[in-house]
Amino acid sequence: AYKDIEMFEKNTRFGRQLGYEGRMLIHPSQIEPSHRIYTPSPEDVEWAKEIVKVFEEEGIAKGLAAINHKGQMVDTPVYEGARATLAIMDEITAFDKKRNLA
């Protein structure tokens, strides 16, 4: 049922919630929804930048395992998740630049 884009999107969102970082595609109509669902939102990217900055300055630099930032506990797993979000965006940006130069 590759033409059922609504079901494809639902399944793809579920996969992202489970922690998947991508999925196999069998039809070109699946490219746009897959990119949209797996690309971090601008809000997620800004959050990740803020978390990385504050944890490096207030946590790592001071030898703390966790800090409080805006009422949220930020520890190493949260920090690593934020770094992963930024790494994903770096990969997407680099790929887009390379594709646009070709």
C-alpha cells in the first residue's frame, strides 16, 4: 500500500518516537514525508543548542553531573541527546549543500 501516504506518515512518526533515525523507502512519494518527519524542527535545534551550551558551561566545566536549566534536569543523557540532534542537522545541512552544488 505504498500509495497510502497517511499510513506511511503515521508509521514513520511512530518509528521516530521509538528512536529510529530513518527508514527504507520504496517509492519517491515517500521521500518528502520521511524528510519532514525525521528532520529536527527549528525549535528542537534551538533547544539542543541551548542545552549543549548551558551543560558545557554550567555542568561539565564545573564538574557537575547534572544541572537545573529552566526547571528541567539536564544531565549527560539529555546533553548527548541534544548533541545528537545537532549532529543530525549538521549531516542534513552538509548533504543539502553537496546536493545543491552537484
